[in-house]
Amino acid sequence: MYRCKIVPYIGPTKYGEWFGTESEVCSAMTGMIRKIGERYYCEMKTITCPECGADESAKVIAKL
């Protein structure tokens, strides 16, 4: 799963919704206007089955 993470210069971190592909994240961000001082990241998280019990945290795979 993939999502956008936006870190403003001042204020709390904002997270987008989870998508199945990187291209879906790109499409969702197409209409966004970037603000000076904000950092944009694409995070990826591997989804495992509930029986596995492995809850991996999200990893940044790209930044802008």
C-alpha cells in the first residue's frame, strides 16, 4: 500500500489515504498545489495477513 505524507514547516504532519499503487498516489496528488517549506513523501507499507502478526511500519520510498 502507498500514501502521501506531507510535512509542513510548522504544524502537524498530514497523511493521505492508502492506495494500492504508486500511480494512484500520483493521480491523487495531481491537483495539489505545493507550498514552499513543505516536504512531500511517498510511503509504502507491506500488508500481511492477520494471522502473520507482523505489523511493519511505513517506509519512505520517495521524497520531493
